[in-house]
Amino acid sequence: TSGGWFAPDTVPLASGVAIIKYLIRVAVGEPVKVSDLAPTCHQAACQRYIIPGKSGLFDRLDGVSAARRMPGVKVLQLFRQPERGERIDKAQSNADRYGHLIAVGHDITEATKRCESAMRKIRIVFQKKKTITRR
């Protein structure tokens, strides 16, 4: 299987096939019929990650509830949510992701539009820098 929720989430959402179940059967020597792998639905799925694009002091994560309610959104999982005031850095690797979102549609164009529309709702908000003025 590949990483990034491809086998446990994306494949089943797009095809209806719980591929992990059959991979485990093969791994333990149980037979799997080709018909077990036949799709039960025909959708497209699109995945995007919530990634900090800059560094700063974390304030809040906006839009998660709104994104979850959008058409086609099937998975919106947060891996971590920093405490308010915690310093977070611009992502340098996949370990720096804050969560992921998977949306489905009739075809890849619809799935992508749905996924990207939901992602536009989500915003990592940083604390504003306080300026000190001297009198």
C-alpha cells in the first residue's frame, strides 16, 4: 500500500473496495477471488493536506466545521492542533501536516473542485504581532 490514506480511505471511497481487508487475507495465506476486488461504486476521490505555509505563533484553526459539512467531503481528520500561542513553523516535510481532507465526486473534476472548495474554508490563523509605540 502507499502512504497517505490511499489504501484505507481513498480506494474504498472511490471504488467501494476495502482493499486492506484483502491485502491482510493475502498476507496470511487466505485466498482472495478477483470478484472480491470488483468495485461496488464508481466515484473519484481527491485528497489534500492542511499544511502551515508560514511560521508564527498559533492562534486558531478556522473553518474545519464548515469544511466538514460541504458536499462530497468524506474525511477531514486533524493530526494535531497546537495550543494557542505555540510557535509553529512552515512545513518542511510531510510530518509537518496538521490534517487531511478527502472528498468524492462523480468524476475527478468534481472531486477536485469539492476538495479544494472545502480546503479554502480551512485557515491556520496566527497571532498578530504586537507593535510597541514609544511616546
